[in-house]
Amino acid sequence: MFDTWINSEFSNWYRGSIPLGFSHTNNLMEGFNYVLKAKYTDWEKFKLAEFIQLVEQVIIDYSEETIQSPFPSVQRFPKDVWEKAQRMAEDHFLQVDNNFYWLS
């Protein structure tokens, strides 16, 4: 408790204190939860055996969807975006924090 919420960068409990790169809301997770409920459960509760079968079907469906449209292994950027990233890497004023990750 103390390491995570008192003595860490999450110790300030207001929205403006959330570290860079972390979500300010859980909207994406709640949106996915809504899709699962609408598509698979129709907001009904299930007994454990039925629930396990439902989870198995969700995994199969989303696994097949992932295979059909896999995560891209190459990302293409417009030239102006690439040039801006290079300028940011060289200019400490443009960097958001001490870490700047990019691959040439």
C-alpha cells in the first residue's frame, strides 16, 4: 500500500498528478466490458459451468479476430512526423520527461 500509493508518483490523488503515459480514465476497459456484455451475456448472470463455456467462446472469437488482423510489425510514419521526432530527440526543451524512446 505505502510503496504504491503513498511513496510513489501516484501519491497525489488528483487527475493532474497522473504520470505521463498513464490513462486518466478507464473508458477503454469499460467500453470493452460493454461489448462483452452486449454480445455474449445480454447482462445476465451465469452459473460457473456456463460462465466457463462463455469465457472459452470469447477467447476463441477474439483469438480468431487477432489472427485475421494481427498487430502490425512495421509502422510507417509521414516524413514530417519522423523529422519532428528526430528534432525532439535532439532538443531537451521539446522532451516531455527525461526518457525519450524511439528507434531509427
